[in-house]
Amino acid sequence: QKEVEQDPGPLSVPEGAIVSLNCTYSNSAFQYFMWYRQYSRKGPELLMYTYSSGNKEDGRFTAQVDKSSKYISLFIRDSQPSDSATYLCAMSAQGGSYIPTFGRGTSLIVHP
Amino acid sequence: GAVVSQHPSRVICKSGTSVKIECRSLDFQATTMFWYRQFPKQSLMLMATSNEGSKATYEQGVEKDKFLINHASLTLSTLTVTSAHPEDSSFYICSASTDSATNEKLFFGSGTQLSVL
């Protein structure tokens, strides 16, 4: 079992839809949870990061962490074609320069 | 957010040549930088962790003599692919951490597409 599982998709939705992207993990030491967006042939861009269970909102994006279930989500409201990209979850633990572990990414396509 | 500059963005070279890729943190100091390799429609594969002033830590299966990493200053790390072969063709991405204790904020370069003929 991989430490971080993420469905690669693709996930295809119409413009304006609410998108839900998810990752599960197995390492209970993970404390920091991040979401990155990567456009084709570009480096990933940090979208959201959170430390604890619960929700964190930033504009159209909401990051949700459920540590008890080892499950994190990223919600995108009012999705736009410009949101079409690959979304990678990542997580790390404190101490010893712990290296972030990435999911394989979910490809999102928002069609007009 | 912090800016990481990576150059060149694209390299085409002949088999047997060496290629150097630079990664610079422009507005912050990075004691730790990471080098990744990414194949089409695949996730990031960590190659090595670059620490300023010390030897890089390579992941299992990554040849350190093949992929030379130098982190000479707090703002610059370089990856040199020595004697490149077609199987080294890939998308290489660097990232820098603003907090080496947690690494919860990684900022990535724009990547380098290496094509070895």
C-alpha cells in the first residue's frame, strides 16, 4: 500500500460545477497537508496548506482534513475551464526535515 | 509566494553530453532544495535532497555519479546529468522549502524538459 493514494482520473466536469478531489493516507505521523496545482509541462504551484483537521477556505477553494479517517479533500466551487490541471496532494511530518510525500495527482478537466 | 527560478526550460542534446540545470530561490534563502523527475501523466519522483554546504541525499535507485547535485549557496542548487542517454529524457523539476523542519510549503521551479537524442 502506498503512503498516499490519489485517483489519477481524469475527472471531467462542466463549467460551474463543484469539484471534489481526494486523497487517503496511511501514515498517522503526517501533520501538514498541502494541495498543489500543476499545469501541463509546468512546475506545481502551492494552492493550499493546512495543519489540522477541519476546513480551510481560500476564495473558491476549500481544503478539508479528517485525520481520524486519514482523508483529505480539496473542493473547488464554481469551477472554470482555467482550473483544468493536475491537482497533487502532499503531506509531511514535523521533525528531521521530513520530506513531503506526494500523491500521483488527479487530472481535472472543466469543459465550457 | 516565494519564487523559484529554474533554467533552462528545455534542453535537447546528443547522447553522451552533460547537461546542467540551475535552480535559484529568488527572494528567500533555501537550506533545502529537492530535485524531482516526472514522466508523462505520472507523479513527482523524488531524486535527491540538496542541502546547502553538504552532500546531497539521493533516493534509492538514483545514481549519484550520474546525477550530480551541488548546493553551493543558500539560493542556488544545480543538477548535472552526466553523459546523458535517451533514457534520461524526462521532465526535471526543482523545489525549495521555506521551512526545512516541516516542508509544508514547497515552491517549485517551472521545470526542465530534457530530450536526449
